[in-house]
Amino acid sequence: MAKESNHPGYLSTVLSNRCPRCREGKIFESSNPYAFGKILKMNDKCPVCQQPTEIEVGFYYGTAYVSYALTVAFSVATFIAWWVLIGFSLEDGDYRVLYWGITNAVLLIALQPVFMRLSRSLWLSWFVKYDPNWKEKEIDKTTLERIIPEHMGDW
């Protein structure tokens, strides 16, 4: 008999920007990725399990690589979708590739706040693992040794 679990799965946790440790608390102050001024403003700790969202100074520098991979994957997906649905031609005067490029660029600009948040959520989830017994266990103090409160925000 399968054990029932009522916690959200990994993918839904990442997509909804929830804490990877408890999968319940929101890691961003605002749920709206287009709330300008708060696009990347994160809670210092998960409001549910108190897991710090910044593990060390400059922790989120690596999200640039994740965001780059997400935008490349998105561009490849839109290229393939355009190719299948509209098609490309090698004839002179056919500007469908240009139209795809312009459409893709506009979509990338419009979705950039979503990609930035998603990359932070993914990055954090790779370093903080889900703990089904988070209510009974303390936060892993070995990860907190790298935090120097006086240096927070200096990067």
C-alpha cells in the first residue's frame, strides 16, 4: 500500500516559488513577478519553517547561468513551435525568421521577471533539500556557518 503524501511535488514547488525545505512558505515577498521594486525581493527566512533564503553572501550569482539556460530553452521551444506551426522558407523576401526573432525578443523581455524568479527558486532548491520531518528537526546549522550578517547585502 502506497504511503499518501500531502506535500506538493518538486516541480510545483519550484514553479510556485515555495520554500524547498517545507514546500509551503513563499520565498518572495510578493507573489506578483511584475510588482516593480519587489521583483527579486525575497523573504529573509521562509515564513513557515524559518529556512534562510540566502545561504551565503553572493549566493544567487549562479542564477545567471540558470536564467541563461531557461531563456535558451525557451527560445529553442519558440523556434520549433514557429517552425511547426508557421514554417520557414529559404526563398528570397521571406521574413518569417525575422518575425520569429522579433516575437521571441518581445516574449523574452516580457517574461524576464518570471525567468529571474524561477532561476532563483531552482537554484535554492538545488542547495536546500526537502525535509518531510521539518517540523521536528532543526535547520541544518552547517549551512548557516557561511553567513556573516555584517556582509549581507554588500554584493
